[in-house]
Amino acid sequence: MTEDLKNKISSLSSSGGFIKVTDTPVDGLTSAQKVILNRKGNTLLNEGKIEEAKRIFITTGYSDGLTRIGDVYLKKNKSIDALKLFLLAHNKKRTEPILEKIASIISVMIKE
């Protein structure tokens, strides 16, 4: 049952049916514009301005920045918010443990 549940959650998350994934990078940005914005986002992140940096990284699709903010969310026990950013960053290494944890929790709930 647990493996089936993990597969179901994984299939829903990749199709956009489980987690909102409509935050896609803006198509009209040049590489130079993305570099400038990503530098600004990194500066904001280093200053602790997480939400401002997140908006920039979502706009540019900067996967490393999205992953770093997801890590911040994990430390704050905001697993679902972290999962969303890891999915946007296409970071399976960070996504899979969270999905396994969710599947485990749901399995326990179903058994009770």
C-alpha cells in the first residue's frame, strides 16, 4: 500500500494536480536580465529577505535559488512550501524524501 501511495503522489505532483506549479519562469527575459535578477535575488536571500528573493527566482526559474529557499523552508518546518519550490526547481533529490514522508503519514492515517 505504501509504495502505491508514493507512486500516486508522485504522479499527481508531476502532472500539476497535487501541488500548484503554475509559477513558471517569464519567457521574455534575456540571459543578461536573468543574471542581473538572480544576483539581486542572491543578495536579498543573503540579507534574509526570503520572500523577495523567492519572487525573483520564480520569475527567472533559477533552480539553485529555488532550492536554497526550499532548504530555508524545511528548516522552518514548512515542508509543503519547500516541496513546491523543489518541484519548481526540478530537484528530485530534495523532492523524494518529502513525498516519502507524506506517503508514510497518509499510510498511517489510512491504517487507523
